[in-house]
Amino acid sequence: MKLKIIITSLIAVILLVAGAYLAGVWYFSYFSYPLTHIEGIDKDLGFMQEDQITNIVKEALPDHLSVSFPDGLKMRINLNTYRDTEKISRTGQQILEAQDPWYWISEISEEHDFSYTTGDFYDTASMDREMNSYTTLYDSGYESENAYIEIDKKDHTYKMVDEVEGTKIDKDIFITGMDDKVMKGALFTDDLTLDFSEDAYIPPEITKEDEDLNNVISWLQYMTDRVVYVDFNGAIEQIRIGDVCDLDKLMNEGTLVIDEKVAEDFVNKNGDTYDTFEKYRKFKNHKGEEILVGGEGDDESNYGFILNREETKDLLYQALTTDGMDTVKAVWKQEGYSHFNGPSDIGDTYIEISIAEQHLWYYKDGQLFLDTDVVTGLPRDGRATSRGVYKIFSEGEHVNLQGTMNGESWDSWVDYWFSVTYSQIGIHDASWRSEFGGDIYIYNGSHGCINVPRPAMERLYRNTYVGTLVVIY
């Protein structure tokens, strides 16, 4: 009897426990476990059915997205338009399906956490299409402007003009931001905002800090300020690239364009200044008087600078158009003494002959070396001595002088001879004369040569050279 009671009681307990367990299985097949949470929803979703969970999710989802742009521009996007009701309605079902009611005894004391992204509840394809269709948004505003270089043609300087930040929305940044915030971002929030205040607009591609642009400015200024110096036998003239090049082509194309006529005009202008051949130049005579000698009106002057204009022009043009070639030496067809010697190119070693005074002075390195009376050409019948600035271009000893003029012939031997004109007027000794100076030349002058006493002529010959200047006035 007792055994029966015990067995009956045991069966009753087993049935009671089994019934309670099965009741739990049934219950948690339709209700959520306790301690069930969805990230972002501050509420325990335990002991709830599918529709209860779904309604809480619907209420927790944000209704709109607030977007902020620079300059205070704002827009509000209605997210309800893109809600995927089918996905939302399955939320409760998904949570219940994720729990196994047969293990409810061990699970009811555990935490059950679920997380979702906004993209899990919205029609992302429709939202993406909508974002791409905001043409009014993307087309509004003005475009950014790149930094650029500006030239002041008056003083040939360059400056950087700063870039201008535009107000045109960068479509890619906008859509990417929307995707990160809405499709992948945090869910369940009262204030879903997207802040583009820093980088929403399409920026300039080139800014004032651009290294290449700053290097271009430095190069342009260097090229514009570059100076080419031309050495006209000691006299230095200069020409600045910025004054003669095409500044627009230099800045816009990086091409140095200079008209060859620039070099030609520069050389011609300075050639007119520094050519001294057949030009009067100032000369300080033995008395310290400043007189003009050697001009075009003088008979046969053969001394002075003659610039080779064509070759100098070619060298200058090459230097103007070649970076690094900054100095040009002028090329001369014929050179004088120096352009450094003040207004004269005569220098300080020369033979001075005064026809009026019938006298010769030889200055060597600025000091009087010798002086002597002379006899110059008879001042008529084509026998007058030519005035001008000459140089000794040939010399000789024991020379036979022969010639005919106006039916009169001569045949004379001289010990020392200088030729100073192309017509063979020269300086020589004259053994047939016993007197020099005074007015002898007026009635018994030479055929144009300068007659010198032999002792003085020998000394002069021994202390001069081919190229020594001769000034006759």
C-alpha cells in the first residue's frame, strides 16, 4: 500500500515537472526570453510576443535625418518614406526564432542581445536612387576656383591669387556620408544627424600651398629678373629678360619667347654709342686743351672701334634665350684702346702731331718720352698731311720711297719708316733736310708725310710698335 502511494506520488511529481517544463517550452515559443535587449532600445524586451517587439522597434526607429552643410544650410530627409515594413514586421519573429524554447530553463537567466543597423529596416536601393536624384542640391551653389598666378606687367612681378572655396555639394561625399550614417550607422536615436560642415563642398584642386605652383612662381620671377650683361670692351650694358620677352607666353606656356629684333636693336643702339671709328672723340693735347679729333671729316683716319654687329647680335640672342648664359663679350671688327678711358679711346701711349705748330710729341704710358720739330705736307696741290686718328700699321728700316704726284716724282731712301694711312702717308726721317719746324711746310712741305730729324726718328722707331696711335690735327 505504501509502495503504491510512493509510486503514485512520484508519477504525480514527474507529471507536474514535465507539465511545467512543457508549459515553458510552449510559452517561450511565443514569448521572448527575459533579459532580451536590442542595442539602442533602452527597454527590456523579455516576455513579449512578436507584435509587441515589432511595435517597440517601429516606435524606436528615427523618422527623419537632419543634414547640416557649411554656411548654415540644412535639409531634412523623411526616413519613413524608405522604411521596409516587411523587414520591420519580421523583427519580433526573428528574435523568437533565434531562441530555442527547449532550453528555456538554462536560457532564462542569460542575457540575449540583438543589434541592427538602419539598413536592416530601410529600402537602401530606393534611398540610394533618391540620393542620386538630388540634382537641384548638386547643381546649386558656385564652383570652387583654383589658386593661380597673376602678373603685374608694370613692374614685372608675380603673385599668388588664393583659391576660392565654392558652395557646390560634392555628390560622392554626400552619398558616402549618407551610406555610412544611414545604411551602416547607429540606429534607434532621437536625433539622427549628418554634419557636412567641414567637407561637403567640392574643394579647389589647386591651393596656394601647392608646391608645383609655388615653384612655377619662383621660376617665372627668376626668368623675368634675369639680366644679360654685354661687355663693350670694358663698358658694361645690360638687358633684362622681363623687359623684352613675351610675358604672357612665359607665364601661360612656360615658353621664353624673345623677338630676335630685340637683340638687333640693342646691339645697333650700343654700336652707335661705342663705335668710335670715323667719329670725333675728345683729345687732350700737349697744352692740356681738349679738342675734337678723328671725325668723319678727317681724311684717312683708320683707328677706332668697329663693332661686329651681326656676330654680337647672334651671341646676345643666344644668351637671352639660354638660361645660365648671362654675359656676352662684344665682337669687334677693329678695336681701339679702351672704352674705360673716359670720353676717348686713345689711351695714354700715342704720337701727337700738330700741323699748326709743326711739332711732334710722343707720350708713353702717360709720360712725355720725346718731342721734336717736324715738317708736314705742303698745304696745297693735294700734298697736305691728312688730319685724323691713325695707328702705325707697318714699319721698316732702310726703305726706298718712290712716287709721283702732279707730274712731280721722288725717289728717296730713309732709315726709319712708319706707314699710318692707307695711301702710304707715313712718318720718316729726312736726311735731305737741315731744318725742321717753323713755317717751312708752307713753302717747302713734304708730299704729305711727316719728316722727322733722324736722331729723333731713330729713338721714336726704337720705342714704338705696330699699332701705336698717331693723332694728327
